[in-house]
Amino acid sequence: MSDSSTKDTPPPRPPRGHGPFGGMNLPAEKSQNFTASGKRLLGKLRPERLWLGLVFVLAIISVTFAVLGPRLLGEGTNLIFSGVVSKSLPAGETQAQVTDQLRAAGNSSQANMLSGMTLTPGLGIDFAMLSTVLFWALALYVLSSVFSWLQAFVLNGIVQRTIYRLREEIEAKINRLPLNYFDSRQRGDLLSRVTNDVDNISQSLQQTLSQAVTSLLTVVGVIVMMVLLSPLLALIALVTVPLTLVITMVIAKRSQKLFVAQWKHTGELNGHIEETFTGHALVKVFGRQREVEQRFASKNDELYSASFGAQFITGLIMPAMTFIGNLVYVAIAVVGGLQVASGAMQLGDVQAFIQYSRQFTQPLAQLGSMANLLQSGVASAERVFELLDADEQSADPEPAESPSEVQGRLIFENVSFSYTEDNPLIQDLSLVAEPGQTVAIVGPTGAGKTTLVNLMMRFYEIDSGRILLDGIDVARMTRDDLRGRMGMVLQDTWLFGGTIRENIAYGRPGATEEEILAAATATYVDRFVHSLPDGYDTVLADDGSNVSAGEMQLLTIARAFLARPSVLILDEATSSVDTRTEVLVQQAMSALRAERTSFVIAHRLSTIRDADLILVMDSGRIVEQGTHAALLAAGGAYHALYAAQFAAPVSDEV
């Protein structure tokens, strides 16, 4: 196993639960500032200002055509109704004569209604005019649909480009985050922020922006048309505005926390699933399936409760808006009927107004229901912004320095480091590794061995002292330059889903076929590759499950060999392979260490007997150093480690 303990690892994760069985009860998180997060999310659209202006123009045109449609249909109704009434009246008389006769006969109500209409007694319906009106109404609706489609098309491009930039920003941010950020968080939760939350932001922007622009413009346009038709009926319709605002604000306030909890629990559930899947064999071995299932059920219940509550509460908005809209519809129908009866309005105008009332309440209901999508999107945005606002690793120096001659001489000068201020690990450590020298680092678990090599690579920044590579302080070098001069082979092998050739070439992009084959031959990869069906073109599974553990280790060594680093770090590179494979790995590592400064972390002391220098660490300090023979002769800490490792089997046999 690799070196790990509370001393030699980053501070433990908060009680979110790391591993298949940890962290059952989690404290609730408070939501961040909804308004500020919403403004910041909209700020991501700033580069699309011109395109947003085009969307606004297209929306105005589309809404204008849609709003004019009911007015034309109302004129069509007036033509039909006036034609039917005119046909029933005696020809040759004027409209004034007819209304006077009705009043003289005591039919004042009928006379008032006819006086508000345009009649030609005996003529009937003017089908030519009616067909013209209907044609223009159809044309308006078709044009409205065309411009609405163009608006949606342009808006889709805006949203997708915005999300594209957001993903690029997240990717760049992840590359700037220090290692301890990843050590203190669940990978599943981080993946959920990068995938689920970003997708939810995309959907929320796509739907809310389109509906918001169209709905607001429709409300404005409909109000203008209603006021022109009848100020009295317009006043009745406008009563819904304050009611809508009050209902939406009350419901949105209650559902906001639930949406934040929904996406928080989504990340936690993903984290649990990812960890359980990764440790599936461990779960089976220890018979913890029931406990894992219970934890999954608990997390799933939490997600269900938050999601159901958020959707249920925000789902109340649309029925409430519909109920208010129906009340307004009844009021307009009654008052409008009285207006027609009194001759103050024509029947077609009331019909148009009823259509406008529907057009008026529908966008208000849509604006209210958008609180559902908007809150969900902003809740996801808060989680993404939390990632984007995380503390980054220190910037590379400008101007940076670089060794003029690559030798591989590494010096630690009074280096101190701690993961937490109250728990110092490495204190005042000094050592010198000469070019071409093999330095072995041994010691009990938690002694600081892995931390030492992490400091070489600047995965963590030291608290005090200096680390020099070929005379240059590594803090004055760019991280890319520093790590480009170092190669690392870990106990935990990492291969990606690609061919064997591609996995080896990952060590040095642009390497030629001859160089790849030379690295494979030198590290004994070539021996087993020819036994595979497709040779170097064999596609490896993501976890390398179609090759053995030893073969995976040889591939990682070949990758490091191809990189040709000046400093090589081998961290327990043979601990998980069998004895026969270990011989091959050791031979491969010997070829890899040739003419390179090498640091070898090992628990098997038999593997580092030939090291030029052996450092014995304990509690972050070098307590002994020397060759294998000298340290055994000294009878100190190294002798105790060696005796404990090789005496135990003898004791067992006795």
C-alpha cells in the first residue's frame, strides 16, 4: 500500500463520507445570495450582447404580429355579425332610421346595441372584406411563428456558446486548483458540479430567457391593445398583476432552499455511487452490501424529499395563475357583454379583448412558473461558482527561471511543511541528491515519504526553506517546466481508454514510432505486447482490466522512460505485483534510473539494497542516512525496520 496516515496525508475530508461507508449524517447547507448569483449568471451572457439585441428585436417583431392577430380576428367577427344583422333589416333604410324606429317602439336596449355597430340594412356579409381580413390575420400568425423560430434559433446559439465558455472556464479552473482541493472533496460531487449542474444551467437559461423575453413583451403589447379597446376592461385585467407578483414571491421564497438542497443531495448521491462503484470489490469482500444499500436509500430519500418539495411548491404557481385568469375571464365576459348591450363596444371587440385577456394571463403564469426553472438553475450556478471561486494554487513566477544545464542535482535546504498549522509534519529537513544517484526513502507509515516527493513536484507549497533543482529554486520555476524535468511512477497505475501505443506515447507527445518501441523494449513491455491480439494497437479498458497488474506497471514505467526525465520518482512501484513480475519491473526500473537522479520509496527493503543513499524517515525527519551495509552495521532505525521485516516470517515458522 502507498504511504498514508493522518501525518502524511492532507487533512481529512469534512464529514461528507469518503469511501463506501463514511459520513451518514450531513449538515444542511445554507443557500447563497440568490440575487447576486442570478446576476452573476446573467453576466456570463455579456459577450453575446449583440446577439441578445438581435433576439430582442426578433421577439418584438414576433410579439407585435401575434398581438395584432386578435384585433384582426375581432374585425372579422364584426363583419360577420354586422352582415347577419344587416341582412335581417329592411333594405333601403339607413342605420339611423332603424335605431330611431326601435326606440320609438320601446326597444331602447336593442337600439343602443345597433347604434354601436356599422350596418348597411339588407346588404348581408361582405365576404370580400372578410376574406381580406382573415388573409392578413393568417399572414400575421405565420410571420409571428417564423420570427419566433428565428429568435429561438439565435438564442440557442447564445446559450450553447455561453455554456461552452463556462465549461472551458471550469476546465481551466480545475487545472489551477491545488491538490489539496481534490483531496478534501468527493470526486462524485465534483463530477456532478461539472456535468449535472452545468447541464441544468444550460436548460434553465435556454427555457427562461426565451420565455422571459417573449412573455414580458407580450404583456406590454397586450396591455397597449387592451387599453386601446377598452380602458375599463383593461383595468379589470390589470388587477392580476399585483396578485401574480405576490403569489410568485411567496412561493419562490419557500422553494428556493429546496432547490439548493436538491442539487446538493444530487452531488452527494453521485459521490456515494462513484465511491461505491470504485470500491465494489471491497464492499463484496467485507459483506457491506446491506450497509451500502441503506446509505444509498438514505441519500436517495433525501434527494427525493428535496426534489419533490421543490417541484410541488413551485408547481402551485401555474394553478394559482390559471385560477386568477379564469376569474378575470368571467369578469371581462360579464362586463364586456354589458358594454356590447349598451352599444359602447362591438361584439368583435369583446371577442378580441377576451383573447387578449388570455394572452395577458398566460405570459404572467409563464413568468410565475419560470421561478421553478430559474431557482433550479441558480442553485446549480451557486455550486459551479463555488468551484470557480475556490482558492487557486499560487501563480507561476514572472519572469520564471530555468536551469541552464540539466543535471538532476536536487537539494533540500531546511524545508518545513505541514498540511494543517496545528499538525507540523516535515521540520527543518535538509538533503542533497547528486546527479545520477539513486536515493531510497524508507520509514514507517506516516513518516512523510510521499509528502517529500510531492513537495519536489510542487503539488504542495513548502512553509519555509528551499528546494533547488540544478541550482534553481523550484519556486522560481514554472510548474510545467519543473514537472517536465521529472518523471513519476506510482503504486496506483493509471491508464486511459486507448491503445497501448497511445498510453506509452502519453509520456512525450510527438514521440516517433521508433522512440516508442525503444522505450517499450527497454522496459520489457515488448515481451508481452506481441502475445496480445492487436499488439501495440490493443485497446486498453479505462481501468486497464484487460492486462495484468504487472503489465500495467510496466506500461507506466515505459511511459516514464519515454519522457526522459532528469529526476525520477518511484513510489512503491512494485508493491502490487508478483515476484516474477517484480524482477522484470526491477530490471525495467534499473534501465529507467540509468544516468538519472532517482528517488525510490519502498517498503520492501530488499528492493533498495543497491541504492547509493538510503534515507530513513520518521515523523517528518531524516533520522538516518547511508548505504544499506552501513545502516545495518549502525544498528539503528534502519536495522530495526530490516529485522522486523525479515524476522517475522521466521518467527511464524517457529
